[in-house]
Amino acid sequence: MPTMRVEMLLGNGPDFTRRIYDVLYSLQPRMLQLNLYPEKLGDFSTLPERLQTEVAASNTVIPFGVALVGAWSRKPT
């Protein structure tokens, strides 16, 4: 049987919520092309602060990037 491990950096600080904002901000032009209307997210200039406030109020953590999965095993000799 393979051994598996998943690693994901979690946190609740401004660096974590800023990452979400950065991704959404960079996708804005494509969202508009696809008629996804990013203005439904509210004012983008206040989005980082609103995200941080919500994470802090909910006393939770969010991921900083994607999960990394590793799997390994040994072939019997």
C-alpha cells in the first residue's frame, strides 16, 4: 500500500486573505469576458479588509495556496 501525505499551509492573517484578493484581482479581466460580474464582490479596493474581518470574526483559517499531495511506496524485493 502506498503511503500518502497532504500538506496545506493554513492561517488567518492578512497574508492569507491578501492572497485570495490577489487571485481575484488578477482574474478580473477574464471574469468580465465571461460575464461573471466581479462587482458582485463589492468594492475591490476594500475586499482585502473585508475578507480579513470575516475570517477573524468567524475564528477560522483559510488555505494559502493549493494542497500538495505526496505518495510513495516500496516495491517488495
